[in-house]
Amino acid sequence: MSIQNAISNRELLDQQERRESNARSYPRRIPLAISEAEGIYVTDMEGNKYLDCLAGAGTLALGHNHPAVIEAMEQVIRDKRPLHTLDITTPVKEEFVNELFSTLPEGFRDRAKIQFCGPTGGDAIEAALKLVKTATGRQSILTFQGGYHGATHGTMAISGNLGPKKNVQGLMPDTHFLPYPYTYRCPFGVGGEESHLISSQYIENLLDDPESGILPPAAMIFETVQGEGGSIPAPIEWIREMRRITEERGIPLIIDEVQTGIGRTGELFSFEHAGIVPDVFVLSKAIGGSLPLSVVIYDRDLDAWEPGAHIGTFRGNQMAMAAGTATLKFIKENRLVAHAGEMGERLLQSLQELQQEFPEIGDVRGRGLMVGVEIIDPAKPHSASGSQPADPDVASGIQRESFKRGLILEVGGRHGAVVRFLPPLIITREQVDEVVSIFREALIASLAE
């Protein structure tokens, strides 16, 4: 079949199903073939237009085909710049590093080192794990229930979701899962403010217990807002406590900023909400301006690597560096970090108003433009912490009905019952209101099924 002659989504989706592996995921829930894309909108093969609140799982900070990004990529080609350089430097690379380092917190900027990795966030997380193990000579990693860090052997080992692990043996050993302060479904059964206080006390006690069973850790790693875990923001005070606890014990702290970074949460880096600086943080997704790129930023005291300790053929993606530089500059010059915070608050408040109308909305939460709505069965009894059982069927129904009405949303979290919103940072007030209006219609339709 000629692609040019394809006139329907179904033709391309059927061809995709015949040829791609059974591991494909998004097309099962979002059945379209994209023909064109611009800003927050994508258009399918049949001319249907959708508001894209998935945005490449948070990759498209400026939306699809932003003029600033397109111009930067075209300039690379016009200037006959190399497209692939391994880790050999170029003016494009040095400009990217200059721009990125200019955004780092004062005091950390002059101590920072950068490692360019393979093009995925998972590879950069792998690099971060190798870095801290090399620097400390230790092997144990502290991670958190509900966290997601990638799909490689090492990153699966430190991620909470069980599905991908069940058929893969021999994952990285010495990984220890700690309770994340998930207020709505408190792991301690208390909920509210007490949830994160108990979590901090539990972790500090564990690290000081001479018979905890855990050797001195090489690092602690977490997301300040769990993405795949259900858009769960860690309380700011808890983040500060994790920094204090690790710093006092000489444990490197790794913050996974793959999805939260580059303005997504209303700060350029999500850890800035807490006024802390980690020892290591990882960037991917938005940092490449829509193209594949990932980096690890870390304190120079950890730079104990030998040459070639972490490599990767495609760590020299010049086009992505140019696009990333353009994205960072545009975000800064147009106050998009503050805008993301404002639009996120508008989205959150509007969804919380719906929560008062629909008892099926158990929780509305998020930080900036990283928002989740947890769908529950209000007819079932409450848990000790006050939550009610998840309702993944209604959540999936909302996704389907939203799609029918021209809105692309993702579903994730515990039991697949959290509807997630990850729009581009350029979303307008009017578009936020349209998203919420469609969501409301989809919720009503899903409940009527």
C-alpha cells in the first residue's frame, strides 16, 4: 500500500498492527494516524483535529512544530553543521551547554558537570546510577513505590510498576523501595499532612537503623511529581526533608526531571519549588526541543568516571541541541515557566470544581501543567485513609469519549484509573477551558455507558 494513497486512519493502523511488535502501547488507546501537527493541535488522516494534552508524554514543551524550533533546525542545515558528532564538541553543542548552565541554580552552576547520554531518559538514568555507584563505591539504591524511571533493566529495577517486570528476570539487585507520600492513598493509612511526616520519619529511622538490612546507599532517586505513577506531587516539605536526610548522611540525591523538567511544573526544574539542589538530576523529553536528547547534570565531586565509562553513539545529536537551545531561550524570553504555573492552576481549579459535581472524581492533583484526576467508584467503602476504590473502566471510558470529542488524554497511575493532563506549555486560557469542557462531557458519557 502506498502511504500517499492512504486516506483513512484505519488503513495505517491496520498496517501498523501487522508490522509492529505487540509491545506497542499508545495506538491501542489513541487510535489515530497523525497527518499534520501544529501547536497544541494534531490532525489525523481524515482531517479530524485534536487538542493534544499528551504532547509526546511531555516532550513537546512548545507544542508541535513551533517556529522557533523549526528555525533552529533549519539553521543547522543551512550552515552545513554536522548532524552527528559522538561526543566531539561543536559550536552548536557549546551554545546548548551555555544556555542550559545559565538556567542552573546559583551556587550549583559553577560546580556542575554534564554527561550527554543516548537519546532516551532511561539511558540517562542508567548513567546517573553508574555515576553514583562509581563515586561512592556502594551498590544499594533507594527508590520509591509508584516511581517510573524507564524501561531498561536498571531503570525497570528502580521503577514501581510491576507489569513490565513480571516476565523479565535478573533485574538490578540491591534496589530498595520506600513509601512515597501519596496523600490520597496513603501507604500508612492516615492521609493528609501526617502522611509525608511519617514517610520522612520512617526513612530517616531506616537509614539510621544498624539492622535495617540495607547497606549504605549509593543514592536515593525520585520524581518530585510522579508521572506514570499518577501525577502525584510530593509535598514540598517532604522534598526538603529528603534533601536534609540524604545530605546529612552523605547519600547522593538524584532527581528524575525527565518529565517534570523545563518548566512543566511551573519552575524550570521541579526541585526549585522546594528551594533545594540535588547532587544529580536527569533531563530528557523537553530538553531536546522535540528531538531525542538526554543529559545528566551533577556535582563535580561525583566525577570519578574513567574515560568511556558511559558512552552511546547518538549522544552527539546536534539538531536536538539546536532545538533544545531554541526551546530554552523561547521559554525564558516569553515567561513560559510562569505561564505554565498560571495555566496549571487554572486547569487544577477547574477540575476541582468538577470534583464537587461528580463523586466519581476522587482526587484532583498536580503541579503546574502536570495534572491528574483519579477516578473512583463512590458506591464502594472508604479505606482507612479516606480513599475509595479506583475505577479504571470509567477512566478508560473518559479517555475514549474525550478522543471522540477531539481531546487526547493519557490514563495511568494505580490501577490505570488516573486521567492525566500534559499539554504543551503554550496552552492558552481558552484552550484550558475547552479541555475541561470536553473532559466534563466525556465523563458524563462514560458514566452513562
